[in-house]
Amino acid sequence: MSARKDIARLLEQWLQLTRDEATAIQSASWPALRDIQSRKAELQKSLSQAEKNWAAENPGEPKPFRAEVGRLISLVARNAELLAAQMRLGTQPEKSTFIARALGMRHE
């Protein structure tokens, strides 16, 4: 499989996990959210390798999938907002702190 196809497949998986993440945050399902975060961390490793492979196959070419990555960034930002709202509601704050760290947010 080409690196481009690998990246497309991995980005699709990331999109689904990001959607699942939103559902977990909305329902305050912290164990599910931790699982999703773990799966995304593993997926990140594969995505990084696929990007390296793509760069080796296409030297000097700009990275593909800008629109898809932009969409994912928007969804991740929305999930961060959902999580912040859950934290303001005081939904299991000790777990919210852990999850906020996992999403790269500050929790005060």
C-alpha cells in the first residue's frame, strides 16, 4: 500500500476516534475517553511513520491532506471546548484533570 493510502486510512481512523471522543466527553464517560486517548496515541505513531514514508516517496512535495487535517483540528478544538464545559460543571474533577492533560489543556 502506498504511503498516501496509508495516511488516508489513518486520518479516517483518527476522524472516527475524534467523533467517539466527543461522544465520550458529552456523556462524561471517562474510562471510554481514556481508551480513545490511548488509541489515538498509538495511531499517532503509525501516522508519523506513514508521513515519513510519504516524504521519502515524494521528496520536495508539499504534504497532502491539508483539508482533512484542518477538519480534524477543528473537531479536536470542539472536543476541548466540550471537555472544558464538563470540567466547569464539576463532572468528576480528578478525572477531568487527567483527561485535560491528555488533551494538552490546562485545568485550574
